[in-house]
Amino acid sequence: MADKTDYEALAANLLKAELKRKGVTYSQLVEKLNAMGVDEKEVNVRNKLSRGKFTAAFLLQCMTAVGTTTLRLDG
């Protein structure tokens, strides 16, 4: 059974991969989040993604911001 840190790493890697697929930089992500009314700073987004410590709500906000409508978990 995977532990919590494994799932945190998986969530961070999924988000990073989606940003790369969409060609969205952290700076652009912050702009998109701010346009949605989500107050984030680039340094905070970088820290969240490097640590893998963020809420499911933040993950969904990011996915919405970059226009992702589906997410595959099986690699």
C-alpha cells in the first residue's frame, strides 16, 4: 500500500505533467488562477508543486485554469 507521501508525489507529478502538456508555465498558471479569482503567487505555486503539499481543491483549480477536463491516473 502506498503511503501519503507517495500520493502527494503522484498529485504533484500529475499536475506538472499536465502543465507541460498544455505548455503552461508557473507564471502563466498564476495568471490564469488569478483571473479565476484564486489569489496565488508564483513562488507559492512553485513551493506547492515541489513539496507535493496542496489540497485537492488547488489541484482542481489548476486543472480548470489550464482547461483540463479529464485526468488519467493509470499512467
